[in-house]
Amino acid sequence: MMIMEIMTKPGAIIKIKLLQNSPARDYFESTERLLLRTLQSKLEKDNSEKFPLNSEEAKMLQKIYEKYKKHL
């Protein structure tokens, strides 16, 4: 059984910025780079308090974070 980590809007933005400003950015696949930019834009444009990413987007962000966290 996999326990899904609860992600908040500020937490997601921090993860994206950590990844983009670390040596990990040199290893991103083009689809990962595009996804991170898209998700960051979506998070920053949404003015509501609710988490704007759907479960698939959150899962993909967490997967990218886990893949590259050794470079942080």
C-alpha cells in the first residue's frame, strides 16, 4: 500500500523552485522541464486557497522530485 504524501500549494511551488534552481535542472528530460514550468505557472496564477493541481499532476510532480532530489 502506497501512502500519498499530502502536498500543499506553497509546498509544491517550493519543490518546483528547488528543482529548477539546483544542478538537477541539467538532467531534466524535456517533458519534465515543460511540466515543471506548466505546473509552476498554474500554481502561481491561481489566487484561491485550494490546491489547483489534480491528483495526476501532483503525482507527476512528486515523481520528478523523488527522481532528482539527490541533486538538491
